Amino acid sequence: MSQKPIELILMRQLASSLAMPIFLIDAEGTLAFYNEPAERVLGMRFEDTGEMPAGEWSARWELSDVDGRPLAPTQAPLMIALAERRPAHVKLWIRGLDGARRRIDVTAFPLTRLGDQVVGAVALFWETAS
């Protein structure tokens, strides 16, 4: 396993101490970490899922728009932040691994280092009233 960029390491450390749900991916879109508050929304502990490629995590957590239409992986705020190197915000539905469907707001932004190299992206999210 290769060494993670320091920005991902520091973001993971910060996320582990925050009370709001955080989901962190690396530059390839691989799930790097989600914190304990995110576990409640996602329906499973990070210790039980571990790191996984974008294709796997985007299939595990079903995302749909506010009208219930499935959201393509490329429309997920995290993937927009990573691919387009810009923040993205959206309201959506997510089906957790516990089977529960929750309405959430998601704001994602890219993680960069000097020289504008993208090393990953972060999503902050919270449940909202349906």
C-alpha cells in the first residue's frame, strides 16, 4: 500500500474529530475514509466497509435526485469536485447499507496541493426534512 498524500491524512484526522458527516476520496475516486457521524447516514461502519474503488462505493449507496430519479455516478457532488476541480452542492436521496432512505444535502470540494494538483475530494453532508 502506497503512502497517502499528507492532505488526505490531515483531512482524515480532521474528519475524525468533527460532528458532521464527512466522506473522503483520493485522486482516483477511491473511498479513503468516512467518519462516525457519516456511519449513521451511510448505514455501516467504515471499519466494516474499508477503502473501496469509486465504482464499488457509488453502486453500494444508491443516490437519486429530489424527484427520485437515479443519479449517475458522474453527477455525484464528490465526482464533480474531483473531475471538474470545483465545489459542488446538491440535495438528494441516499439509500444506506442498512436499507434506510434518507434525504441529504451534500457539499463537496476538491483537495489540492501547491501546483493545483488534486489529491482527492471531501463531501460534507447532513440529513434534511423530506
